[in-house]
Amino acid sequence: MDAIILQILNGLDKGSAYALIALGLTLIFGTLGVVNFAHGALFMIGAFCSVTLAKLLNLSFETVDPTQKDFLGNPLKVKTPYIESWFGPEVGATIIDWSVPLAILFAIPIMLVVGYVMERGLIKHFYKRPHADQILVTFGLAIVLQEIIKFYFGANPIQTPAPDALSGVASVGGAVGLNIAYPIWRLCYIAFSLLLIGGAFAFLQFTTFGMVVRAGMADRETVQLLGIDIDRRFTIMFGLAAAIAGLAGVMYGPINAPNYHMGMDFLVLSFVVVVVGGMGSLPGAVLAGFLLGILEAFASTTWATTTIPGINQIIIYLVAIIVLLTRPRGLMGKKGVMED
Amino acid sequence: MFGLTKKDLSLLGIVAILTMAAPFILNPFPTESAMAQFNAGYPDLMQKFVIFGIFAIGFNILFGLTGYLSFGHAAFLGVGSYSCVWMFKLLGYNVLPGIALSIVVSGLFALLIGVITLRRSGIYFSILTLAFAQMSFALAYSVLSNPKFNLTNGETGLQVYADDPQWFHSANLPDLPHLFGLSMRATHRMTLGGWEFQFNAGYYMCAIIMLVCFYLAIRIFRSPFGLMLRAVKSNQQRMNYTGLNSRPYTLAAFVISGMYAGLAGGLLSAVDPLAGAERMQWTASGEVVLMTILGGAGTLIGPVLGAGLIKYFENIFSKINESVLHSWFGFLPDGLEDFVITIVYPFVGKGWHLTLGLIFMLVVIFLPGGLIEGGQRIGRLFRGKKASKAGKSATTEPAE
């Protein structure tokens, strides 16, 4: 029982990253009808937002401390981050320690702007072009973004540790007689993504803005005939989708140190998730994300890998192929989407 | 001649002359000069030009004609490489059985994948092929390299070991891939003044095979079959309404392009008998997409140009480092020199991917027909002004 719960947690953990990226992809696809191959790059940029913030917070000046000597006998140079000198050592250290959660606030405006610029500057011109062209140009954009990040941050992964308070191990399920040790940060990640997904759905379901967007997804032309500027709203949705991907990246930093190609690694799987969930279906994307994550976790157990070696590597693709062949529209895809 | 029109024949002739004279053409700078690092006329790179040319020609038969964008063609390249090395391991270093097997195996593999993936079109097809290629990569990288059943040798890459059977190997044959005794590494060097030209056996074998492939591609483009594939691209729905089943045609195109990819993979192994799983990774599939689009999808010569350009960039452009830049811009005043170098530096050397990505984006945005279309536009511009320069774009004749 413990083992099963543990694998479900592992799956939710991985699955929430898939679900968040797939949700953004589907939002873009459902609203603008664009297949965005650069979405993985947005995830990566999000992760590097937290790297940048950590670097900014750690900007420091050097002072010479005459009371201490280094190993050569010279006076020791002490580096003090500006933050610590402004807010006092303790508050400053805490702020630095919490840089990843703080990066959420830092990343939201950045990602919104990045998404907005990307849509207005590039993708706007590709609505009328065939899907192949959209794939190609966003693929090129992904390469460019990736290389820019690589130029500034180098090719090696950069550690972004979680705050001390959240980096330990928690015991899960003590109340119902289970004893599972699980990293706190991963639990935070699951909770955070559930919150984000819930927020996105609530936004679409309960606000007037969301209502208009949903109407536009269903029938763009009629909404335009009613005199609503749907394009502007869709642009904002693109920004939101970028922000969701970015936040997923920010929070993923402590789990896996960000490197410049992390986006591409996730992108391929996220596409598979979108297709399994059903092109254009938001609940489908989320559901498929979690399901495939859990499936992958179970396939990674020793029992599974000894029965069929390497099953954990191919399970997602295998499932995707089976789903597409038996249910061509995916789990929750609707008729008429992408069937031209 | 050869069942080609005069125009196609001259195109084939030009390509033949260019490939045969490549060791001269690609070596324009004397060995001792500062520009020598831009010489591309060394065997290793020339082989890559033609091999990836074959890969791109094959990809173009699928994407250029039918419009089906496959993001998983590297899988066939990898399968071809593995089959060829297996022939080396079992039969000996003669390249013919290896190349033959790599075509056959990748053709069968493409048939299997094609039957499944071609049930869908558009973006679904792209993602399905991507999924298959990633699955093949995972299989090759870890699953099929367990001690009980080691088909791919995993991370190390498949290679020939001393205790392999090599039934037809004999002592008088070279211990490297060869064609009936002629080693693929055999290189004849010719020194002419300050220049050194290298004529490599492996390169010429690959180049001749590429010419054959190119000829076949022209025939396919000009055949009723090719016309049918173009019809699929322009309006598949109408094709279906007229009562024609387009699936066999697309499947045939998929298998043919898979075989081209397999052949390219086999040749890669033939010139360097080591096959690794990274050849199957989806970035490799992306690369052939880049090549084809960059050169001009749907044109005959475009993909070959694109392949050459990208491989040139990868091998030559990536070598430009800071000191080279300093030597170039040394004539500028110091402050200006540093400024120029800071601007240029991110785009060259290790950052060549950035340049590639930017060029690719620009091509997709402004020149959907690739560099060929660019050449045509320039040609038209000249023709508009001066009729005498009309022949300028003759080498970049499009297929459409």
C-alpha cells in the first residue's frame, strides 16, 4: 500500500509538470489555433527567472575584515550581499533563502511580457499560414531562445535550492496509518500546480473575461460579429499560458537543476500529453498529464522494469500510440478540432 | 537521356560536376593562409555533405511532395546505421552488404511506422512520428542494450570488436570499412602550389550514391506518382472525394523517404563504423527538417544545399573563436574593435546554433520556399533590370 501511494505521489509530481505545460499548450491551441513548439522554451525561461533572481539577490560587495585571516595570512575578504546590508543579516539571508518562491512573483510579469511580445511580434503573422509553418517557426524560435539562455548562463545545470524550511522530508499519511517519507518541496510542487490549474479553470469559468474567451474558443466569428475584440483577449490568454509554463518552470528548479535544454525535454512529452488528452480540450490535457505521469511512475518501479526491461522509457509513447489508434481524438477531444 | 528532360538533365549534370570537383571547389584557400580554416574540402566534412544530402533528399520526397511533416526521420537514420554495423560485425568490413541491409531494414521499419502514423495527418502525424522516434531512441539507448540481448550497445555505441565473427574477413583486407579492398579512408593528396587537395575513396563512393539518389528523386518528382503526391499536398480532401484512396501513395512516399534515410545512416556507418543512439534523437530529426526548409522544400536541389549549408556551419562556423575575431577586426580602433566583437561573438563559435535558429526563422517567415526561392527572387530582380543577367539563377532551378 505504501509503495502504491508513493508511486502515485511520484506520478503526480511528474504529471503536474506535464499537466501545466500541456494546459498552456492547449490554451494557446484552443484560442489561437497555433501549435507552439516554443512552449518548452517558455518553461525553461521560467526556470531561469528563478536563477536570475537568485543571482540578483546574491549581488554582493567585498569588505576586508582585518580580524580574520585567510590561509595565506592576508586579511580575509568577506562578501556581503547588498540585501543583507540593507535589511540586516538575518532578514537578508531569509530573503535569499526563499528566492525560489519569490521568483514566482518575479516571473509572472516577465512571462506575461515574454508571451505578449511573442504573440504580437511573431505568432500573430502565422494565423493564416499552415500548421506546418507554425510548427517550424516556433521550433526555430525555441532554438533561438535556448541559445540565448545558453549564452548568458552557460550550458551546465545551475542549482536553485528550495528554502531550508521546505527542503526536508515530510511523512505523509500518518493520520491513516501510512508511513511514507516524501520530499516537502515535491509536495509543494503538486499543491502549487493543482492551485494553478484550479486558478486557470476558475478564471475561465467564473469571470466575464473567461466567459468571452470560452465563447471565442467555441465560435470565434460570432463573437467578433458581436463587436468584441477577441484577438486582444486571445493575446492576453497567450501571455497567461506563457506565465503558467513559466511558473511550472520556476517551481521545477529545485527538483531538477535548470539547464538550457530542459524545455525541449519536456516539450516532446507535453505534446504527447496534449494529443492523448485530446487536442483543444483543457480538462483532457490536465487529466492526461496526471495519468501519464502516474503511469510513468508505476512503470519505473523495480517490479515493472525487471518484468519488461526499459518499460519506463517507452510507456508514455506506447500509450500515446495506442490511444491515438483506438481513440483518434484523444481521451476528451471533441469532434471538429484539427480535422481539416 | 535517362528519361529526363533537357532542363533536369542539365541540373543533374551540374550537380554531378559540382560533387565530383568538390575537393577543388571547397578548398579555395591555400593551406598556409589565414582563411584556410574556411576550407571545407577535407574528407570527413565532404562525406557529411553528401550523406546528409541524401538524408534531406529523402525527407523532401515526403515533406516536399506530400506536405506530411515528419519529426521522426532520425529513427530511420539510426536503424540504418545499426544494420550496417551489424553487417560489419557478422560478415566483415565490406560496405555493400551493410548498405544493402540498412536500406532494407529501414524500409521495413518505415513500412511498420508508416502504416500506423499515416492513419492521421497534420499535426497528429508530426507528433506520432515524433513519439515513434523518441521511442526508438529510448529503445536503442537503454532497452535493447541489456546484457541478455545486446542489439545496440547502448551509450557506448555499436562497434566492431575483435571477437566478432566477421565470416568473410580475410587477412589481406583492410581492417576498416572497404569496398572490395578499397578502404573508405584511402585518400589521395595532391599538392598544387599552396593548395592541398584530398581525394577520398569514401567521399567518392557516397557522392556517386548521392547522384543516383538525386537522379531517382528527379524521376519520382516528374512521374505520375509524384504528381499524385503533390495532389495530396494541395488538397487531400478533394482527392478522397473523387474516390481515390491516397493512403497507398503517401505510404509509398513515406517508405521511400525512410529508405533514403536508412541509406544515409548506412553510409554514415560505412565511413565511420560506429553507430550511436544519439543519431535517433529528435534533435537529429529536427536537423533534417531544418536542412530541407532552409534549402527549399519541394524543390529538387534545395535540400542538398540546405544540408551542405548546415553541415558547413556546424563544422566551420563553430570554429570561429574570440582570437580569430580579433585577427579579423584588428584593423579597427581598439574601442570599436571590442564593441564589434562583443556584438558578433554570440553568433559565432559555440553560438552558431543561434545564427542557425535566426536564419531558419527568417527563412520560414519571409521565404517559405527556402533559399531557392530567395535565389529566384534575386534572379527575377536582375532579369527585370538587365536581361543579360537572366541566366544567373540557372543552377537554382526549382522543381515547381
